[in-house]
Amino acid sequence: MTDARDDALGMLCDPVREWFAGAFPGGPTPAQRLAWPVISAGENALLISPTGTGKTLAGFLAIVDRLMREHAADTLAPGLRCVYVSPLRSLGYDLEKNLSIPLRELQERLGLKTCPIRVGVRTGDTSAHERRKLRETPPHILITTPESLSLLLSQPGWGDHWRGVSHVLVDEVHALAATKRGADLAISLERLADAADGDPSRVGLSATCRPPDPVARFLVGPSRPCSIVEAPRPEGSQSLAIKVESLIRPGEASHRSLTYSRLLRRVRRAVADHRTTVVFANSRPMTEKVAHDLRNAPPGRGERLAAFDGETEVAVHHSALDATKRRDVEERLKTGSLRAVVTSTSLELGVDIGTADLTIQIGLPGGVARCVQRIGRSGHRVGGRARGLILAATAAEVAAGAVTARAARAGEIEPLKPVASPLDVVCQQLIGMACAGETSVDAAYELFRTAGPTADLTRDDFDACINFLSGELSSPAGAYEPEPGAAPRWTSPRIWKRNGWFGIRSGRVRRWFWSNVGTINAEESAAVVADGVAVGSVESAYADRLSPGDRFVLDGRTLEFRRLDGLVLQAKSVGGEAGALPVWHSDRQALSTELAEELAAFRCEASKRAACDGPESVRAWLSETLRIDLRAAEVVAELIEAQDRWSETPGLDVLLVEEFPTPLEPGWTYAFHVPLNRSASEALGRAVSARLARRHGRNAVFQPADLGWTIRFPDEVRLDEAELAGIGSVESLEDDVLEGVDRGELAARRFRHVASTALMVLRNPEPGRRVRVGGMNWVSTRLFPLVKAACPDHPLLRETRREILNDVLDLPAAARWLGTSPTIRLRRLSTPSPFASAWLAPGEGESLQYESPGDALRRLHARMTAVAGGASS
């Protein structure tokens, strides 16, 4: 081992080696020993190493060493040499601070007035003054985000700066590889390589990357080689320590107020017992509520006072908070001045939290990869151990949380599924290319084919995108807006095309691109200013509903609404109880495909053991297998035993259908239990809804969930076993899924996001203009049907269908399970079964319209006439 360490250090130049030896007397970690030779040789590399093993330094030090050698040889010229891309702005600022330490010490060792290596940060938070400085005198190392990189590549003033780039580092590459944001970055990397004098080496960094080959392809494309460097844990380090606790006791029904008060007390105790605790909630409203109450709620009866000052030592961190506040929280975390930070998703990636010694997950993380990422925020240092606590509020959460923890301890990370040729991203990148200058159509197509996500892009799809952007496709007249003075013409041409070349249509389109770049779709926001200080933002639709004196919570503080000045919400900070929680529209956490199947198998095994070995035996088995205490095991066992008494626990090869009267309204609800996660359940459920509703010609209400779905029919519709026998056919499955989609609201909602990414419509209009009345909803309600009618084969409609079937839903997983020919069983019940209540939670759902308005009116008239007749008699 000593020889390997010496070999790794020996390849560094004297100043860098001496600095490292002084800063890290224990020597390089396995990640660093394995990565430095590969990166120094200029190879493409995907470095996979557990959290807290020095990955970032493994990726950067070989590049810093190369630049220092050039400085020593007096060949280090000004200009860009390395581009570092992170999915979070906070990671970039974190890296800038961490890089400044060795660079400053190297400067002092060499006795220089300034450091020979310059570092710069360019994100959406960078000021106009700093942006101009970066363009005029670019640094050697540029830290940026996918969106800012795409924007810079579109600016002619940056064109020559890319020529000297020799290395590109992509941090947390697993967080990008399976998303449209990652597809956008992959194309940007090809554009950067095309602008450089040589093909820059690419280095990807990841802690949770399985399997590695698709991620390597995403990073370097289909034609370049990539070394996959998998580093073991350093000697003496330990695996994750995860504990699952139940907030309900045996014999109790889940009660939201009771479990929340227990949750708050448990979090307070954990914070008091640890130096720094990171608390993850699954939504921004829940994050705000927990942070506010953690600061202000008094301890419960008999509970000792928490040994921390809630006002100064408990912070909030999520993407809707002002950038200055987020960076302040990050800095206070690193210095150890915070006892707790409550966050949603914004800290689950590799931000340095050196003092955190516990992570708390409220509810389910959804997947093993996310669980590992979040728990890994504690003990985030070489030799540290990540410790996590999952707090479950229901019996279903206890079971799913324990299954997730077991898979996380075993390192069973879910495989990533890269996005394939997203046409809205292709459209946006084509506009970015046009902004940079006139471009050959053929050359652009060949460039797209070199990127991993668009390697299989067909020429027909590419040409359709070009034709749409240049105005050559049919456009609905009703989709145009009058000029001048109104919002932009939503489907007007963005580029020109002639003689095999294309370019930007006007400077106005260039400005649209610069203010709408990226694939992250969010509702229009109103900035919140409290007592003259920027706090964050809320959705403008939420801000519009506030009246003077209304109170709401942001940054863990209660604010009082005063007035709305355009898109700026003026408020003042007030004391007292918490106000309302702002509404941010975001998808809830769902189980991964693998976890859903594992959870279904676990339920089935527990049911069989209870039947064969008795209740006491199954409780001991649950406690031992899932590493939960006997009280939590009792809670899970009670749920499974209740299901078996009331209905049955379905096996992996059974589609269990439970019928029960719809509460509080006439009709019947059908609960379908399957071993599939939400996206696959929704795909199959929409197909089944279409098949049944089409047969009866009646509207239905559909609600998907993990492990199944529910369908509500009016009282005239009642299903029988013979009718259900035909719903499991694989034949015409895709067509039936699409019909189930078209009869509801999903397609229109997704089209809005696709149209926004492709810049058919603008999330952010020109300065001084707001999105038209109704926000972006008119895209779903008016523009979508107009485009469908005028051009059914429009590339953005095709992308909407692809995204729904493969990204939002999981049609392949649903088809694979149907291919096993599961047995379909119907049980008629008087109330929802325990599993239906626990996992499917029948309630509000999406209306699927199969009945014509005329038929609906006639049926309503007949019902009212019958009621009136009955009353008169």
C-alpha cells in the first residue's frame, strides 16, 4: 500500500506533492491513487467512489498539477483550460472555496504575489459585472452549470475562448445522465469539443452510478473510449448506518397531527444530541413547516429543553430561497455554526458538510440512490461514517423505509435509464447554435449524433425540428398573437434556413434564448422581499391570491403580505404562529422500479410466514430481516395481518382487484394491486381505464400510486370477473395507454413543458412583460389542441408522447409484467382494504372523459327526473 501511495504522489510536481503531503499526511485515498494516472494521461474517465473519499480532489489535482508544470516551464498562457460543470450552483461555489486553499498555499510556497492559476464561477447568480470580466479575461478553470454553459456557447464573444480547453469535469454525473438536463449538457459538451483545438478529456465524478457503462456513454458519447475507475472505500471506513423508526405504535391508526408532533419531538432530540444534523423533507412546504416549528415549538411535556438556539442555529435550504441566503447557509454549515439545516433536494448532492454527523429523512427517499446520497451528507469526510435516520409516519412507510434501508446498506443502486433523443432539447440546442453564428444543417446533425443521448437521433426527426423552428410546419392560426405590443408570436419562426445553412432569425430571438435557456420547468415566480431584504420566491399564482395581512412561511419565518409590485411581493417579518405554507408544484417522491418489486415481494413473504409460522415468529423475522425494533415490526405485521383478514396479500404474479363503494358519493371504486412503482402502475392503469371506460362509455376517475391504482365509476357501472379477465392483454397496450392519457390532463400538461423547453413558448418573457393572463396554463388548454389539429405529427407532439410513455410513465416495465400473464382476481369488499388505504389512498384523482356532453346531460336529466318522481310519490 505504501508503494502505491508513493507512486501516486511521485507523479505530482514538487510544489503540488509537498502541499498534498502536508495537508493529507495519511496519503492519497484509493480514488485519488487510481484516478490521477488516468487523468494525467489525458484519458476520458468515469470515477466512481463512495461519498467522502476525495473524489473532487481526485478529479482536479492532476489538472492543477499539469497547469503548475506549465507555469514552471513558463508556458502557461492566459485563457480557459478546464471547465467544471455541476448540477447545483452551490457545488460550484463550494468547489471554488475548496480550490482556493491549495492554490493559495501553492502561491505562498512559490513566493508569488498572485496565484498563477485563475478560477472563475459563471452561474445564473453571477452579476453582470463579473460576467463581463469573465468574458474579457477568462480564467484557467471555469466553474459553471449546464444552463450557463449552453448560454456561453451561444454567445459569439466566447467563441475563441473554448479553443484552449483540455479538460472537462462533470460532477455528480449520475444526477444528470437520466434527465433532459443531462441530454442538454451532453450536446453542449459536443459543441464545446467542436470549438476546441483538440478534443478535451472528460472526467465524470459519481458516488452512486450503476451500471457504469450507460453513464460513461452519456459522458463521452458512443465513439470515444472511457476508462471506468471504481475505487473501493478507504481502509477503516464503514458502510452506511441507517435506522428506521416508526412514529406510530402498535394498535394505533395513523393520525397526521399526532405523528407530526412526535416527528418534531424526535427531530429536536436528535438535533440536541448531535453537532450538526441535516433534515431532508420531500417537499418545500414540508421543509418550511419543519424548519419553522423546529425553531419555535416548545418542548413536549416531560421533554428536556433542546440545547440549541432555534433562531440562529436552525436554517432552511431549498431552491426557492434567495441565492445569498443559500450560500450563507452553506458557509455556516462548513464552519460548524449551524446545529440543523432543513432541506428538500438542494443539499442531497456533494456539497461539503464536514460537521454533519446525522441525516434525518422524513418519510421515504423514493429510491436507493437518493437514500445513499442523502444519508451520505453526514460523515462527509475521509474516514467518516454516514449515519441516517428514516422517520416513518405510517405502517406502509415503515415497511417501505426498511426495505429501502436494507437495499442501501447492500449498495443495490438502481440502474440509470438515459433519456433518448428528446426533440425539445434538440430544438433548444439548434437555437443556441444559431445564436452563435451561421451553422451547416448537415454539420449540426452529425454533431448531435456524437452525443450519447442523441446518438440514435434520426434524420427525419432532426429535419422536423429544423422545419418547425424555421416556420415550415403547419401552424394553427389561433396560436399566433397580434403584434406589436402583445406577447411574442408563440409559434413564429425562431431561425432562418436556406441552402443547407441556418441562423438566428433576429436579435429578439437571441434575447429570448438567453432568458429561457435550460430544461428546468417551473411556474412563474414572484420575488419575496421582507423588510427590504430579498428572501426568496413563491409562485406568482400563489402571490396573486394573497391579501394584505395574510401570513405565510418562507425561510422558516412567518411573513405578512403587504402588497404585490409587479413580480415583487413586499412583506414584513412578524412573530407568532406560522402562517400558511406556500404552494410549489412539484412531483412527489415515488418508489423506484426495483424497490416497488422488492416491497411487493417482501409483503408476500411476510404474509406466507404469518400463515405458516404464526404471528410471533413473523415479528421476529421482520425485526431481524429489516433491522427494525420489535415495535416497528409489530406495526408492519399488523398491517399485513389486517390485509389478509380483510382481503389477501397479492403475490408477484397476481393482479388483485378490490371493489368497494365509493365513500360519500354513489358509485364503485376499484383498487388494482400490482408489484409496480408509480410510473409503471400509471402506464398500466391508464390502459386498463381506457379499456373499461371505452366499453361502458362512461367517465371515470383515475388515481395512480406506487403498487397500484384506483378507478372510480358511477353507480350504474359495476365490473364482473368475466369483464376483468380481458384487461391484462399486452396487445394494443401502447395505443390504450395513449388513449388513457389523451382522455385526461397528462398530455396537455406535459406538452406545456415540452413547448417551453423547445422555446415554442417562453417561460420568461422579455423584461417588462409578464406571461399572458392565466400564466402558462393556456398552453395546455388552448395551444395544445390547436397544434394537434393543425399538425398531428408535429415533433413536439411526438416528443410529448415519447416523454409520457418512457419518462413520466414506464410502459416497458408495465409490458414486461403483463407478459408474465398474471392471474386476475376480484374481491368485493364493503370498505377499502388495509393495503388500499395504506398504499393507494383512494381520494381525488384525474377525470378521464369518455362520455359526450350530450350523453352526460341526458343521463343527468334522467337521474333528476327519477329523483323528482320518487319524491312526489
